[in-house]
Amino acid sequence: MSTDNKKFIVEGKLADNERLKTQSNFLRGTIAEDLKDDLTGAFVGDNFQLIRFHGMYQQDDRDIRAERAKQKLEPLQNVMLRARLPGGIITTDQWLGIDKFAKEKSIYGSIRLTTRQTFQFHGVLKPNVKPMHQMLNQIGMDSIATAGDVNRNVLCTSNPVESAVHQEAYEWAKKISEHLLPKTRAYAEIWLDEKKTETTEEPILGSTYLPRKFKTTVVIPPHNDIDVHANDLNFVAISENGKLIGFNVLVGGGLAMTHGDTDTFPRKADDFGFISLEHTLAVAAAVVTTQRDWGNRVNRKNAKTKYTLERVGVENFKAEVEKRAAIKFAQSRPYEFTSRGDRIGWVEGIDGKHHLTLFIENGRILDFPGKTLKTGCAEIAKIHPGDFRITANQNLIVAGVPKELKAQIESIAREHGLIDDGVSLQRMNSMACVALPTCPLAMAEAERYLPSAVTEIEGLLAKHNLANESIIYRVTGCPNGCGRAMLAEVGLVGKGPGKYNFHLGGDRQGLRIPRMYKENISEQQIMQELDELIGRWAKERNTDEAFGDFLIRAEIVKPVVNSAKDFHDESQLPA
């Protein structure tokens, strides 16, 4: 690294995560030995963190933690696994494999569709962890690098599946995912019993990997279903005459922050410019390696790409990417985002096949009383010759349905509650992270609170004669951003049991960060505030004016123009 570039490195005592990565022998640690310890259900020491690089988080059921402590038992330690699934596409055979495992080997029995366009197993006990990875391998899947300080699951626009550009974009999502994967054989050695081989280098990620997690997407305008501004690196597909010709590259988005720390904030991505297709992998590697070398390894709260851009300057970061990729960004090609929600129901593809998007509230696929979602998905998988596609909005697409099977698949979906004509637009446009009881970071409810909260909002809309309207409404149990509340018209961020920071003013397209309107208020207070604001929206809005746009125009909240400078500016808050 040149002397000039050293000025962009943060000096100081390294975060402890840097030590454990250095000492991990390229992510091996002592995980294999830890698996043999049956005195605890936990992974101990550094392995608690290292298993994240293998796609897992250690959790426990917080609902029963106190009761187990009374019985002198350790918490019910288990792991959550997140699969690597670029673009969210999974075959029906693979689906049946994960369905069987969830039923037989997990505490909760569910398949959880996530905002990262993949699925999670929750509640896998230690004796079932290795068999889980071996099962995934047998059906052609893995969970490499879906957590930890690496490039995670690569997202790709899942709708429109009828577009010819979609297949090309999806292939690039797969290529980017493979190109940026760790090269260590630790995963194969530990979980698949492959012969141990010496790892000497990680050419892209480096021997200590990235300073923090890194998220990449491929998005096809005009649909922003993957929320570009939530991600470190985005490739915006540019097509001419129905053919993909290149990408506009957006860098430095991210939504996570830390309560009480004004040096942390959500941030929109910057548009670096256009590249032709042949430069895609080189640019992806150049952005990752620049963040690898310049990112903050001293303070993990300021370690993500968005903070690196703020610290070193966008133009300096962009110039370094151009140097490393041996390219020059061209002027960005014009594009527009007009929507981001999933189109629930049937659409017909250009090949004459049909695609059914199923609304899955909170992405939780499980058999509930009178609503056997998990059984229904499995029954469809048994007869469906196409594939399933998980969306970044936690829904499921049954893709490539031949005309002769359309009626049968719809019948199965209806029988098992996967199609419900009574689901409102508001429910379709609402989303939450997992939160309690399994996420150790959750301060407040999210997934379990969302259904009743949406019912209340539906009531408010009906009260003000807006029953056919909807608001982009999202809830997260903590400020880490997994439910993407910081790109919602109404975003709730958990502060404590039943208490949230209440953010307003995002837009329908996902291009504006909402501003905090009220801090640390109760669920009841939030609904009271929404009642008043929805009432004003009904009376004062312009024709077809969205809720978030109305709030900005009416100066109920001021727009967040530069999140690094004014997101926390208290002078912008209402009196």
C-alpha cells in the first residue's frame, strides 16, 4: 500500500474481532473440537464469533431463559443458520430437503424467509449442527459467508421474473457471490469432513477478512425490491433493446446505527457511475478490497463502508476503486425506481409460463391452526416443475408454472392459506425483523408485534376513509436495521419492551431516509400519533400523494438530506 493511501487507515488499538480473526487459522478456530463438547450446548470462546463466518449465530430462547436459570440450567443454546442463496432461487427438491430438516431437527419447525432473500433455520441444537450442513451439501447448498465480516448473500431483483434481463442479472449475482467468497477450506473441513489443506492467503478478503459485514445486490429498475440504499455495493442493471449491457455502481448504503451514538447513522449509497459487463467482477473486488484496507478496524461501530466513504471522501474512494479495477467509471446511465413491493398473485412470463407470488407475513413458514403454510409449500413443491424464489420482502414466488398446472397449484395454495384474498395492501406493505424471542440483540418485539399493529393501522385507515390505501410500515427490534425500517414511510426502531423510536418521512420507492419524529414512545402513543397524522393525510393530501411525501410537504417532518450531518440534528425535530 502506498504511503499516500496510509493516511486513510484508522490508527489505534484494534477491535478484539481483529485478534480472533488473526488467530482463527483462516476461520477454523477450534470449532471442530468444540462440536465434541457435550457438556454445553454453546460454542465457546472465539468460536462463538467464528461460527458466524460459517453462516450461523448462537442464540437462545429468551422467553424461557429465566425459568431455566431457576432450574439451574444454562440457557437453551441453539444456532440460527442462514443459507447462501444468491438471487433467492431454490429448486423444489432443495425446498423439500429443508422442509424435512426443519420439521425433524429444529426446535421451532419453521422455515423463515428473510430480508436477505434467503431462508433461516431457527433452533438447531448442537448435535444437529453438523448434520444440518451435510444435509445442505447433499442438496447442493451451503451457508458459507452469510454472516460475519465478509460479503454476504448477494441479492437480485426477484420480480420481474418475466423479464429477459432477469436471467442475465441473476447469473451475475451468482458470479459475484462466488467471486467474493472466502477461499479458505475451513467450511468443507469442519462440516463436510474434507481433508485438511493449508490456507496461505485470501486474495480478496485478506487474512483478517473485512472490517465489518458487507452486503451486495443486483437490481433491475424500475423495481427496487432489494432496497439499494440498505447495501454496501449495488449493481443497477442497465439494458438496451431488452439486453443487459452493464451496471451503474452504487456504493456506501447502510441502515444500522447505535442508540445514543451520533457518530452512527443510516446512509444512502453514492452513484459511482456506469461500467460495462466485463468489468463487473473486477469492480466488485476493487470495492471490497478498498473497504478491506481502508475500513475502520479500531471501532466496529464505525467500520462499515458507509463510514469509510464519509471519512475518506467519496471521490477518494471512487478513485481507488478505479485504480484497483483498472477502469474509469463512465457517466451513469439514466434509470428510475418506481416501486419496491412484491406483486402478490399471478403474473404471466414472456415464455408463457406463470409465476405466483405468495404473501408470507413476516416470512415465517410454519403450520398454524387453520393456516398450514409449511405443508402447503411442500405440497406445491412435490408437483411443481419450476423453482421457488424468495424475495427480499420475505415472500415466496412459485416460478415457471406451466399453464396446465396453474389451477392445481392455486387450489393447493388456497387450501393451505397461502392465498388469502382478504389480505390488505397495508399488510402486504408491512415488514418486521425476527426480534424476540430468539435474536439476542432485540430490545423490543417486531415479528410478534407486527400482525396486531397492522390490524390497528388498517382500522385507522378505514376510520379516515382510506381503506384502499397503504403505508410502507416497518418494525425492527433494535437499531441494526434487519427489517429496513430506515427506508420506510413509518419506521419503528426498538428501544425497550413496548417502546420504539418513531421515524417518519421515507418514500414509496425507498429513496429517502425517514427522520425520527418521537423518541422512546409506547405502542399506544405511536397509534395515537398515527391516528392524527393519517387524519391530516386524508384531509390535506394532493391527489395520489403518498403518506411519506405528504409528511414532508406539510412540513410535519423535514427530509433527511445528508444523514451524516443532519440525521441526528435535534433542531430538525418537531417542537
